[in-house]
Amino acid sequence: REFEDAFPYEETEDQLRAIAEIKADMEKEKPMDRLLCGDVGFGKTEVAIRAAYKAAMDGKQVAVLVPTTVLAQQHYQTFTTRFNGFAPVIDVICRFRTAKQQKETIEKVRLGQVDILIGTHAILNQNKVKWKDLGLLIVDEEQRFGVKQKDKIRKLAAGIDVLTLSATPIPRTLHMSLVGARDMSIIETPPAERFPVQTYVVENNDMILANAIKREMRRGGQVYFIYNRVDTIDRMRDHIESLVPEARIQTAHGQMPEELLEHVMMDFYEGDYDILLATSIVENGLDVANANTIIVYNADHFGLSQLYQMRGRVGRSHHMAFAYFVYQADKILTETAEKRLQAMKEFAELGAGFKIAMRDLEIRGAGNLLGAQQHGHIASVGFEMYCKLLEEAVERLQSGKAPEEAPPEPVIDLQTEAYIDGGFITDAMHKIEIYQRIAAVRSNEEL
């Protein structure tokens, strides 16, 4: 209780519920496999910290797996601050540490002198990192790991508790929790004093860019400018300098030496620059409360969850935040890109992560739950049928007996198009829900 009272903010109801669900899961005999879905900045980390504390106090080790070095560093700081004055020992393995430091850390982990280890996928290497008594694995931003890494995660997670954090669960993960293969907790309430990010999808225009940057600087804030081409990033920097000569600009991308990159990120964090011109390297990680405007150049090149993560970099304090998704004026967008940008515009309110994942499910199909592909429909049996088979299999495993066989249904093929008109239900989320309910109808009473 003392540890939980040390949390400097007021917990939201959802946070408390998620914490309770996770604790209950950890106390059960069977290993936990829970997905914690909450928006960027809605306090998932605090929930994970409490789970980690509980595991560490029970004498188990905790692995915290993150996708990027920058994020590992940030989590290390957050955890260290939060655990200050409490027993668990925290350490980190990432590129910013020397080989010697990393070696020492790994040795301590083997001897059980480290309770919580934070790191990128290097900590998945079981030949290198030997655990004394691993009890909990926390995977942050699951959607950022590739299929190979997910296999390693699965191996490491055999028989221990797993907590997965995700703002936009990739459709496959979302689908697994919808059909009941994993448990899911959702944090939907934003912390107090938060405003939704004002989102604009605009054609590239120097006036708009210059005004957006100047407005942010006038109120003492900072700007993220996302430009995803390393080879021409310096040209872009010159261009921004010509638009707003008074701005202090710094560049950050993955091909810079690590130490330099770390310095740049830290300096931006401390407010030494007005604009951070960066590649999508910042899409997860940095939590800079003073940065309240983000401009994403050539936004049509990014995927939905990336756009969403990037927008989540701003609006983390009580200031109004702005996101500009910029595309080239004379360019004809592909249908998918247009749908993606449209989805971002529509879901401007707080807590849209889950809806975005749902829309993503619609735009690209649900992917194959058991294979490597993360997209494309299960063509041979059809999605409905596939879900039905999967649900039956899950039910059979959970209850131990086969579900009752229904008599085969006749197929009637009517040559008409039947769908719910957009004017009748505008919101895609509700539409999917109604379609599902119609599909589930089995009797006149239900109808």
C-alpha cells in the first residue's frame, strides 16, 4: 500500500480495475496472459510498475521488454524514480550501456541480484541472459515486435505470467482477445485535465507549417517534425530554417552514433531546442510534456498505428496539442492511405486507440492468428467461419467437451446487395458491432 500511495497522480477508475484484474490473475495457479490496452499517456506504465513490484516482492524476477533503446532508457528512468526508496533492484540492458556494464548486469541477473531488468530484444536471448527465477514478463508496445521476436517471447514466457501493454493492439492481438484466447483489460478514461489532440490532415503548404511552428514557439512549447528520409533530412532542415529562422533545430535519426542520439534526445527533453527534426524513431519513447505540436511530413507513407503512436507524443500535459498530417499537394493518395488519414481525423478524441485498431482490422483484414502473416483474410474458409471454428476450439479446450453440433443450415443465395447504409449508422465501430449481432442471430426471438 505504501508503494501504491507513492504514485504522484490520482488513479483513474479504469486503472484501478486493471490493477485489480492483474493482481487476481497473478495469484491464480495458471500463468497470466493478459493484454492491457490503453491509450498513449493513459497510465499503462504505472499499472505495469505495480505488477512488477508485486512480483519482485514475491521473490520473482521481472523482465520488461521494450522495442527501442530510447524507450528502454526512458522506462529505466521512470522505474528508478518510482522505486526510489523501495527494495527491488532495477537495471537496464541497451545500446547506451558499454559491453562491460552489460556483462556485469547479466551476471547479476544470473545470481538473482537484479529484480527487474529492462531491455530491448537482447534480453530475449536465452543463451546470453540466464535468469535465476523469472516470474513475470512485461512486453511494452507489442505491435512493434516482429514475428521472430514474438516466437522468442513465447519461448521465454512458457509457464510464467505475461502482461502485454499496447496502445493500438495489432488486429491479430485484438482479435485473439475478442475471441477469448487472451484476457484483456482496457483503460479508457483519460487522466484529469487532458484535452484531445487537434488533428489536421493538410496538403503540404509552407505557410501552414511556418504558422504551426511559430504558434507553438510563441507559447513556449516545442515541436516534433517527423520526416522519414535520412538521406534528405539535412535538406529538410535547411528548408525549415528558411521558414522559421529564429527556431533552434536539432536532427535525430537511427543512423547517428548512439551517444550523440542519446544527447540529442536528452537535450530536447530538457528544452534546449524548439524543433526536433526526426525520423519515426520518436514514435515511441520520449515523453516530453512541453512538446505540444507534431508535424508528420508525407503522412500517407505511414501505417495507422504509427500515425497514432506519433500523435500520442503530444498532448501529454494540460496544454492544447496539435497534430498536422501533411501530404504532397499534387499527389493522388492510394485508397488505403486515404482511409488511414481519414481514420486519424475521425478518431481525434481521447481514448481512440482501440477504435483505431478496430478500423485497422477493417482496412486490412485480421491476419492469420497462428501463422506469420499479420494481414490478409483467411481466404479458404471465410472469416466468419474461421472465427466460429476458433471459438469452438477455444470453448472445447476451456470446458473439456465438444460444443453441440447444430444441423447443417441450407444456403440461400439472394442476388441483392445487403449492407447497412452509412447514413443510417455513421460510426464504423457500431456498424461492425451491429453486423456481428445480425450474424449471430439463430432464432426469430433473437431477431
